[in-house]
Amino acid sequence: MKHKLTGAGIAIVTPFKTDLSIDHEALTRIVNFNIENGMDYIVIAGTTGESVTITSAEKQAIINTIVTANNSRVPLVLGIGGNNTAAVIAEIQETDFSDIDAILSVSPYYSKPTQAGISAHFEAISKASPKPIILYNVPGRTGSNLLPQTIIALANSCTNIVAVKEAAGNMAQYLRLLKDKPADFMVISGDDDLALPVTLAGGSGVISVIGQAFPKDFAQMIQLGLEGKNKEAFKLHNKLMDITSFIFLENNPSGIKAVLSAMKLCQPTVRLPLVEATDGLKKTITGFVNNYA
């Protein structure tokens, strides 16, 4: 599993038509665009995929479209997480994992459990899962921080917990994880702006938002980072720095959808409670895209 999920993965958007139905043609375009330009794997139904506002039937339709478009070219990771442990386990038990390589499971949000509660949640999911699990720590969304010592304890006690997507935006926390983790446990950046520094420090790469719009340069940047070629890698990092900042100015995925819309890959449509990027931000993003070379 380690070699499969090393490199640049994308947290793929769920494109919608203007009537808010899923745009499967656009989804197929984005899958092909990313695979053809060097992205290493795809994460389905994560935060960027607006997982909280798609139905279970829609989620299955999204999986089917991506599996067909992918045609076994790159590994697929499926987002299955939440703050109702029993519901997460039930979804795992009901899911067909024939074409799925791993699960991405977010730390329980809203409920704000203690570290012991988070550990017990993931231990229960570990027992239920037939596939390797990537923990997902994103305190800005969950309201609680999955601490390095908790992650390391889970990595040591649950053999199918193989990685963490770390998105606390805290470089010191990344470095603590990299120092203390088991040798074969992967630390994957969930922060686009820190993806290269984390990779150079010993991380396994990134699950990226902006990467799906600029897959060639982003995948090359991460590969150069894995090879320790920091000067060459930082040229690409600097080239992408402004757009990486722009897409998170208002909310995700409205920002990345504005980029993909400027590139004619999908509509900028999002579902409530999200709204599209403001006209000012869209203008800034379109200017960047039009001048990108």
C-alpha cells in the first residue's frame, strides 16, 4: 500500500450542473485530465467532493463514474467518515470495495470527543474495515485536533491504519509525526501550501485540492520533493503559490471550482450552504489561469 499512495493524490471535486444535479461528463473529464497529467491517485467523496451534501445514491453514482473513467489506471481512495461511529461502520459494511484501494476517514467532527474517544472511534472502524485506512486530521473543520501521540498509538495498535492525511496547518505537528511514526506509516500532507516542505521533511506526498487544476506541475513538484531535489521543486511551488492561496480565500471547494470553471473543465456550481466564489475572486482566478504557462 505504501508505494500506491506515495506521491500526489487529488481530493476530487463533485461537479454539478446549473440545476445542481451531478455532472458525470465533467467528472470524467477531470479524472482523465489528472491521470493523463501524472497524478498518482484519486480520493473520492472527501470534503472537496462536497460529501456532506450528496446522497448515498449519488455517492455510489460518483464512485461508478470514477471507477469507469479510471479503468484501473491509478489507485482510488474512498471517503467514509463522520461523527456517528455506528453509521460509519454500517456504511463500510454496505460498501463494495472491489475497485477501492483504501478508506479516508475524518476525525469525528462537531461532537468534539476527547483523544480517548477519537481513538476508540478509529479502533472500531479499523475492526470493521476490509481495506487500509488513512486517518484525516483537519481541526479547522472538526473542532478538535487529532494529536500526534494519538495517531502514533493508532498506527502501532491497528495494522490496517496505514497513514494520516494531516491538515492542521502546523509544521511542528508534521515534524513530530515524522519523527515518531512507525517506519512504514505514511504522513500525507492535507495542506497544499505545506505539501512540498512536508514531502522534503520525509512525508509521503499530498492529497491536494489545487493539484487537480494543475496536475502536471503539481505532480512533478511532489516527485522532485520525494527525490530531494528541493531547488527544482521550489520553482514549481513558487509558481503555484498564489493560486493555492486564492482558492482558500473564501471556501473550499468554491475556489477550486472557480479555477476548474475558468479552465472549462466544469461549472463553478456548489450546493448550499456553500455559495460560488464572489465575482472579484473569480476575476482574480481567471486572470491567473489565463496567464499561467
